[in-house]
Amino acid sequence: MFSGFSHVMMFVNDFDRAMRWYTDTLGCTVLFSAAPHYASLRLESAGVNVALHPSSAQGKDVGFGPMPYFKVSSVEDTLATLQAKGIKVGKLQQEGPTKFATFWDSEGNAIGIQAG
């Protein structure tokens, strides 16, 4: 039935601000953009596509949708890199052998990182 993973849809309040954040700060490349309605981006280092879609004004989608997680080799190093870029980050957490943390995009959407 399913043949693979397509993309992560991130709902945004400010399309232009989110485009700048995902490209300039996170390093995504633009596959295509139909501003201000939709954009398809690629985060090549993670091998994933990210789509940006505006929500209704202050809609409940922003900040409350699914939470994507990206694999990293070191949660500590990644948190330091994100903080150096001025990105809001959460604290390092660990459950069993798994280390993980959260950071937030320009719209308040939570994004996770996990070692492994």
C-alpha cells in the first residue's frame, strides 16, 4: 500500500518568514515555491522533503501538528550549532540509551533531533 515517505508538512503563519528560516537557517533548498500558498523544500543532509503551507490566521495547526525527528550523530553538538544560529532549543533528554532534544522553527513548530 505505501511505497515510501513523501514529506513533512509544516504549517506556518508567516510564509515568507518561514521560507527564510528553512532556507537560510536550516539549510533547505527550494524545490519549488508557489508563494504564498505552498513550497516544497529539500533538506539534503537528512534526505527529507519539507513542505510549507500557510494555516488560517493563528490556526491550531501551527505548533500543534506532527513533530518530525531528524537523526543526528551528536545531540549535544547539534544543539550547540542550532543555538549558535540563534534558534530556540530545548534541553537534552535521555530515555534509556536514546538521547533527544527539541528545537523550534520560526513559526513555533517543534522539531526533534535524536542520536542514532
